[in-house]
Amino acid sequence: MPKKLLILLGVIILAVSLYFGWLKFHDVFTEIPLINTSNSENEETVTPELKDEAPAGFDKTKYALDKSASPWWVVNKTRPLPAGYVPADLAVPDVRLRLADSEEQMKFSKSATADLIAMFKAAEADDVQLVFGSGYRSEALQRQFYNSYVAQDGKAAADRYSARPGTSEHQTGLAFDATSVSQNCHLEICYANLPEGMWLAANAHEYGFILRYPDGKESITGYQYEPWHLRWVGTELATEMNNSSAKTLEEFFGLPVAPDYL
């Protein structure tokens, strides 16, 4: 074979070998994972742990259930007030009143007044005119009311809708009866269907108030459904109860039911 042909053949073989060698080197190189230069050799990648963001349990012992100064004071047929009790901080709230401000029933505890005023203003902003129908009642005034109801309807019937003197939430200064400007359904169950009653049922908890005597709970509270009777317990407890299946103070705090007097 001529010398020139041999040289050409050698060049071709060398070129082919170099080409396939380059391809092999390229494939190996591209399969090497990239190195994370942001970490040192001894630094490990740590997966952050998920934090437990569940809210802490509600503290049912924050306030006393049997102290007059407590917003969570539970008064019912089996938990009477001290004889002759009178709240030390009574005042007439700056809201729409049903009676003259000189009337005893137009007083309310100052500790709850700020939330009361805020609630009335919020209702007004929603075109709902709430009226403060009856707040504080002394033991003597409650006796007058109760005796008149007994004379009118009998003791058994009166005990379903009126507290005996010394056991009324009104005497704490922390409860009030709401009504309307027209006084339609005043102290009647149909109040629940009025704009005022519906607004309170949906929004009262945001201002620290609960419907103290809910529908269907007479065997627990001892009183028939009263959609007008609001009790101040503070926004913390009112909101917790609104989100709970326990709609009465007795249920929520695990207290004995109070369908009747001892």
C-alpha cells in the first residue's frame, strides 16, 4: 500500500478515536451532579420542623364563678346572690333607654358598660335600633315583679320566666333585657324574629354578651327561652361559647343543672 495512503488512513483512525473519546468524556461529565457551594463540607441540610400552631386550651379558671366581682359569676336557681347584694359600680349607660334615667332598672355595671355602648353603636351602624329595656333590679324590686307574676299566672308558671328575689341575674348588674323602639314583642319570644333579636343572636358575642337562656335549654337553666335577655361575660368567654356546643354557663363550666330551686 502506498505510503501516503497509509498516512491518510492513520490520520482518519486517529480522528475517529479522538471523536468517540470526546463523546464518552462529555456523557460522563454531564452526569455529575452540581455541587452546592453554599454549604461547607460539614454542613448538613436541615428540614425545618413544623411548629404546633394549635391555640392553647381555654382557661376556665381565669375568673371565679362564685364571686360578685367576677365577669363569670354564675347565678341561677341553685346559686343565689348574697342577701341584699348591690353592685358597687352601677351607673346609667349612655345608650337608648326604655325608661327615664332616674329609674332603678336603667342602671348597669360600669365594668360592662363600654361593651354595651359598643354593641349598641355597632347595631345602629347596621340600621338596627336597640333599646335598653331593663338592667339592674334590686332584690326588693325583683320581689315586687315576682309576686305580681305569681298573682297573675300562679307560682309554677311564674318560676319559668321570673326569678325569685335573690336569684335574679339582673341583681348582679351584668344582665339586661333588650327591646325595640316600637316595643313590639317586648319580653316575648317573638323578639327573636325581629331585626333587633336576630342581630343580637348573630353579633352579641363580639361585644361580650351571651343569650343567657337559649332555646331548648329550660331543663338546664330553669327558664324558658328568652331571646331578649343578655348577660355580659366578656368577649373572651362569649366568643368561646359562641364557637362551642355548650350554650349555657352551666354546660360550659360543667356545673349542675338548675331546673328548679333547692
